[in-house]
Amino acid sequence: MLEPGQIVRFFYLWSRQAAAGEESGRKARPTCVVVRTVAVPGAVFLFPITSQYPSTDRLSLAISEMECRRAGLDFPCWIILDEYNRVDLDKAFDFETTTPLGSFSPAFLKSIASTVKHAAAARKLTGVARS
């Protein structure tokens, strides 16, 4: 069972790729399981992690060296927080594996969740529902 803060490899579909008609991510990349909701108990919300410095128009957080070690990630990297993939776990075909690479600390996860909450309130969050 996936838990908030865990890092898993997933064929993440960027919103720009979905808008162009693509249906699956091009490569498996680390993603962070950030949210599970009571309203949609069978779904997870995955936020992508990249080793490429994000452009200034992206909402992102740098991941510290300590958090990278906890999460099983190479340093440096960033988590992108202005888009996500929503995945129903009973239709989760795009996971490379559901075995976590590691997980973020509760304090860093809280910072991620706060940033996502503010992005959603400002309508600066884009979701791609995967089926």
C-alpha cells in the first residue's frame, strides 16, 4: 500500500504531453506520493521529481541532500509542484514498481503539502487523471 511521502518509479505523463494527446509517460521517473484522500480512497496523487533545474515559471522545491538520501534519489533534484498525475490504484499500470525507493521526512512532506495547497488555492495546479 502506497503511503504519503514515499518515492516510487512511475511513467509520469506531463500535462503538456497529455494536452498533445499522449496517454503514457515516456520514461519511468521518481515521483512522490503526496496525497491520499478520504473522498477518493483508491487513488494517489503523484508529483514528479527531476534532476534538471526547473524553469523559473515552474512551482518547485529543491530537495536537500539529506532528503535525497532518505528518498533514494541522486542529488541535486527538485520536486515539481504545479502539476500531478492522479492514479486509481486498481488501474495502476504505469508504475515501474510500487516498491518505494525511500521516503521524505514528515517535515519535508508537510512543506510539499503546504505548497500544493497554496498552488491549488491560486489555481496554479494542473492534474492529469490517469486511467
